[in-house]
Amino acid sequence: AILTQHTPQNAWFPVFRPYTPISSPDDLGTLQLLVKKYPSGRASGYLHSLNPGDKLTVRGPLPGYAYKPSLTQDRSVVLIAGGAGITPIYGLARAILTENAGDRTKVQLLWGVNGSRDIVLQNELEDLERRFPERLSVLYA
């Protein structure tokens, strides 16, 4: 995860927000974030107002958990996400499936959403399901 920082106009204090990039760490020079815009969101509104060439202060990476592949025995994990909380889970699922060809971990991803309009990253998840049909199952609830 990373920490974004900006100071709104006429504000005394900066606004900090953590985000999990959806771009792969292998995509050098690229940082892609998925940010849901909230009507009165101080950080999301600012990020959505940025144009190419604008600057954003980013700090990180923030410490996280280290995933260890299962190379010798079959293993199943269930990943559970709600709403916009899919971004760290998507990154973890992608890493499990793509970073080590010998990993024998199967992933069941349960994602709670309010409705079909809240499903983001659907194309990316469907692509992973097509590429790894024996190892990934996604359920929207």
C-alpha cells in the first residue's frame, strides 16, 4: 500500500489516505490506483480532479504481509473482500496465481458488493479466472 498526501486550498492540515495499487509491481514506472469517488470525499475528490502532468505526493510502500507460495502440497485459501476493499485482495490473488508457476494454492474469492454497479475490476478478475480455471473461483455476493 501507499499513502497519498495533499493539502486542500485554504486548509491548515494535509489530507492523507492509504491506497493499494492495482498495477503489478513488475510494471516498472507505473502506479495505477482504483479510487471510488465519494460526493464529499476530500481525498477521492482531489484525486479525481487531477489531470495528466499534475503532481501527487506519495509515500511508501507501507509495510504489509509477505505471501509464501505452497510448492510441495495443495492448499486452498478463501479471500473475502467488501466493496472497494477488493483492491488489496485483487493484488494478493493476482500474486498467488502469477508470481510463482510452481505454487499449488487454489483461491476462492468472495466479494460482497451492493449491486452490479459496484463491481470494479470485473474484467481483470474474469481474465484471471480464464487463465487459471483450476485455481481461481470468484463469487459475487
